Amino acid sequence: VMLQQSIRRTYLNYYKEHTEFNMPHRICSLQEYIANAMIRDECELIYTFVIGGAKDHKAPTQMVDSVDPNRPLTLEPPSGTTGSDSPQANAEIINDVTYLNIKENDGAGKSATFFKWANSIIRDGTISVDYIAKVEMDMMLFAPRWFEFTQSVLMPSPYNRLIYGGMLMDRLSCGGLQDWRCRQMVNKNYMSNEAYFLSPDLAEFIVSDELDRSTLTFGAEDLAIGNYVNSCPHPIHQIVISPRHVLWDNTRWLGEAERYEKHWEAVKDTWKNKPGTRLSASPAANTPARPSVNSGMDGGATKQGTSRSYLDE
């Protein structure tokens, strides 16, 4: 709860704090997006904190395979206090958190369940997005650089097809031939768990009945998601982000709220002093040649030619 509050006060609040952009709702919660048409028109990055909300010890850790089809994917927010002394904070916590109908877990199917749920609210028209992202809590997004990246590199609808992006991990980074999970990974790379994104069609494929996940689910969850993605029968377009893009800071000890906010104050504007690389897509090694992703691509149902993202934390 405390770390969530720190994240709300830092990069999620960037455009409310920096009034010179005149775009206070460029980042908005899922609940704000659904409830307010004005916010919906302005918002380009929709976020929600995702928690496994089922308390029953018999509850599943995932809802993608071998689960009662009548079991709802999400739960209502718990009643009463949520751990903060502030009524306003409690309201915020309830209003920007999604409770999946699974036990909380790290690596046992939570991410796949999130992608299944995200696809369900895309299909029923609740949200309209070009990409679905999974982000670790101990990561700080440099919002202006992120939007520069999405506008320059990511193709909006209807051109966002079979796209998988993030920080590339290869077999050697995974553990090489000494680790059986790395030896058996599909393809030779996957995207690191700190932050990665999928186009909705690819997210739909990885949780579909078309894919047999039973032989692909092993090791860390980012590796498993990479196995699912790389099992797609069609060529995948990989968008590789490197540290030179300066899109975020993920110093390892940011899992504590006090440290998180102190570090944010130290680094929140450092992206301005770092030229970064030219923002262009980089095809991953050992993958087929792919069309380039051009800046200035306009079209589809996105606002002002930008790519609207949906972020899970």
C-alpha cells in the first residue's frame, strides 16, 4: 500500500504536477478512464495496480488453464480500510486497484491472468488501447521520454499487430546452457520482467485455447510469457528497448516507499540531461527481418496519432 502511494505521488502524477504541459490527465487510472469522458479523451496511458484478491487458500493462482469457466476474473474491492490513515488515500487505493480472482503470487500465473482480463475488457469495449504493458512496482517511468518513444516508435491501430517489446534477455542472460529452463526456452530471447508490452492481438493469443501452455510454463514468469509469445505461428515484431533510450530507472532497492520517493526526487528530471538514443525500433537478434517502425505514423482510433497504452503494475 505504501509503495503504491509513492508511485501515485511520483511518475503517475507527473502531468498533474507539471502544469506547463496542460495535459493533467495524460496518465489516468482505469477507473478514471471509464467514468469520465473528458479524461478519456485526454488520457494516453491508462494504469491500474493489479493484486491477487482471493483469500481462500484453495483459490487458483491463475485463471488461464483448467479453471471453472463460470468463475469471474475479478473481485469487488474489499470493504473497509485498506491500510492507510487517510480517507482520501483509501479512496484512491480502492479506485485504481484491480483485484484478480486468484491468490496473490509472483510467478505462478498472475501476469497471464492479467492479460486475459485486459483482453476481456478490450473485447467488451470498456477500453480502447493499442498496447498492454506489464510493469514492476520498483520501476520509475520517465513519462515524457515514454510518450516520445510511443509516438516515435510504436505503431497505432490498425498497424499494431503481433508486437512484443521491452528489455531483451537472451539465453545467456537467462542462465545459459547450465540452466535447463534456459535450454528449453522457445526462441533465443524474451523480454525482461521490469517492463514489457504486447499488442492486444498477441496478448489474446498467449491466453487462448489455441496455445498449449502446459509445456511452456517454467522458470520465471517473464520467461514463460516469452515462451508463449514466441510460440505464435506468425512472425513476431520485437521492439527492443535499451538503457540508452532512458525510458525508466529501475534501481534494485526501490521496493521501499521512502527510498522510492527520495530516489525519484534525485532522478525525476535526469532524463532531460541525457540525450538518449535516436528513438527507433531495433529488431532483435536471431529474428526474421521485419518492417521498420516509422515515426509520425497516424491512423486508427488513437488520439492525435499517438499510441494509447494500458499499464499494469
